[in-house]
Amino acid sequence: MKHGLYALVLLHLMAAGSMAQGLMAPSAGPINSAMAGASTAAPVEFGGSYWNPAILSSLSSQEVLIGSALVFPDINLQSTIPSRSILGLFPTTTRSGMSRSSSGVASNLATGFSFRLDDESPLTLGLGVFGLAGGGVNFAGNSQTPVLAPHMPPRYFGVGPIYSNLSLLSINPMASYQATDRLSIGGGPVITAGTVNFNPAFFAPGPGNLGLPSFPSATNSHPFWGGGFQLGLLYEFNDDWNVGFSYKSPVWQQKWNYNAATSNGSARSIGVQASLPAIYSWGIAYKGIPGALVDVDLRYIDYPNTELFGPSVASGGLGWRGVFAVATGAQYALTEKMTLRAGYLFNTNPIPAPATLFNVQAPAITQHTLSFGASYAVTETVTASFAWVHGFDNSIQGPILQIPGSSIKLTSQVDSIWMGVNTSFGGTKKKPAVTPAAELAPVLPPESVSAPNPS
């Protein structure tokens, strides 16, 4: 059970930066982010393929996306231990303090392209490279903040400074096939790659003082890889309504291994096995208002059935709850060159309040996200876009282990600024021609036509 508790700390570092929905990035690129990631039924531009590869068939042209973001997290930790709450002896006075993470400005990425072998081909191919997770925390040591105090029992019972940094990318080769005039089917593999560094490594406790564990540093590692797949459908009911569905499989991860050391410097190997959750997305889009489009996505992120996340803490897992999310996005063409966008994302919190202590390396607690953006057509083929995304302040609070009267509170909010360019190329997609009704009338042979009666 103890090992499962400490493993919980490690995995929550993956939610740092611009994340919502637990550890999963909610959007890709400035246009998709301005619409809060709502794109399962809305073929607006290439970034929407992050959620549904089938939209590639309905894009008006082939295109290239180059986008990046600056992420400004604001994460605070506050903790309190009453006097003589440990064994009735320590600490001699109540200790309470608050620290702010000085993790700086993080970054995110969304780039890729789609193309067809010819303008009339039913097959559209694409390749996307999207930021899946990124960021970290950097809490300085603080003797007045119990969790960040030195590891010097019986005077101090903390772990000292806490640091984490994560960079994880998703590489998505994809294809979309126009099966009928109205139905598109898409899919492809999902490949993840990235590095994780953190100190201390809470998932690998070692001998300490007075029976309390010490923790090594997990910084000596190599890039970690993972793999899965995604499938998507897009159906156009009529000129006004689209519906879409997509499924992202679990991403099975290579074991995270590190070359660590014991407290006396002897070599020690540590590691933990993890995977990323399956995601189910449903979407509906309305485009019946001239110049406008509205999309609503419903998602379920299946943490309970994911390796390490799903099992209970008592059995060595993390005990995360499933996440339900609703993303709503809209756009309106103000002029021929300028398009305005806005979006709102709500998702439930996967982390129970009693597990607050085990989220100090980055709280995955954002629940409300609001976004705005705009695009400007610089030329007929080049469009520049901008988006601002705000994850509203949220907090969770729980006890510090079993210490009576103790508490730890994590507060987090985040702002992101997205910028990017979409460039179209090649010819405009040609939809299959619809035969006029007059041409469908049966043609009778001449001999079957009766001459008019002269009488």
C-alpha cells in the first residue's frame, strides 16, 4: 500500500502546464484551442484531427498547420500541522505556510499536414505532432511549510524542495476515407514519446530516519515511448447538421526506468509502469446560420480501466475516477478575412480530495476553461490565428496522512497563449456530383411513344 501511495505522486506530475481532463491535453493548435477543443463533428481545420481523424475528408483543401503556445501556470501549496500532533510530542509549535511554484513559462506544440493524391481521391492522409502533456512545478524548500520542510526528524518531517518537469508528444499518422457522400471513416496509430524528470521520486521510498522513508532523485533516464491507435467517424446529415464519434485506445507505455542512487550514493535502479487512458468522444455540429458554426463534444476519459490509474491505492494503483467532459465551441466569419471564435470546457475532477497530499508535484484539478480567438486570412492560402485560454482557479484540500488536525491545500490556475499559421495548398476538394432529378427520369424508346390522335 505504501508503494502505491508514493506512486500516486509521480503520475500527477503529468497534469502540469495547460492540462485539463486529468492529464490529457484538451486541444491542439490556436483554432482548435479557441473553440475549447470542440471538433469531433466540426471539420474546421487540421488541428481538429487531434480529436477525430475522420474530419480530414471534409476539409475544403489540403493544409499545413504550424502552431505553438506559451503556458503560464500558477500553482500554490499550503499546509498546516498543529503543535504536538505527531506522537503527542512534535512539532512543539503549530507550523503553517504557503509556497508558490516557480516553474516559469512552459510551451506546447501542434503541427502537421494533410494531403490527397489527387483532388478527386476519396482518401486523405495526414500526420500530426501534438503536445500531449507538458510543464512541471518547482517548490522551494520552506521550513514553515510542513511538506516542504527538511527531512530532519524529529524537528522537521518534510521532504525538502519538490521539482518535476515533463515533455510528452503524440505523433499521429492518420488516414480518412470518404466512404459515401455523407460518411467519412478515419484512423491511425498513436505514438507517444517524451521525458519525465522529478525530484524526489516518491514512488521509490528507501531507508530514512526514525522509520520515515527517504526518496531518491529520478533525473537520469532516456526518452520513454508508447503506442496505441485512434478511430473516427463523421456523418453529414444535411447542409445544417454533422455528427461525429471517435475512440482513442489506451496508450501502452514503456516502463519508466531511472538510474538513481541510495542515500550513500550507491547505484540503484527504480521504475514504474503506466499507461494512458482510453477516450470516447461524441460530437454534434450545427452550421445552418450563414457564416457560423457551433460544435458540442461529450467525452469520457476511462481512467478506472487504465493500468496504474485504475486500481485502488491499497492494491498499488492510483484509484482515479473517470472524467466526463463537455466542450462547446463556436466560430463566426465577421468578414471575408476575419473569423472570431470562443469556447468553454467543463470536466469533472479525477482526484479525490483525500489524495491532495499525493498531488504536490502538480495538481490535475482544472475544471472550467474559457477560450477566445481569431483568425485573419493574410492571403488566399495563408491564415494566421491567435487564441487565449484561461483555466480558472480551482483547489482541493485534504489531510496529511493520518496526522490529526493537519491539512494540505493545492490551488491551481493556468493561462495559455496560442499562435499559429494554416497554409492550404493544391486544389479545392471536389465532392461527388449529384445527378439532377430530371436526368433520373426513365427514357422511353421512340416506338413506345404513341402519336397524337388527329381526331
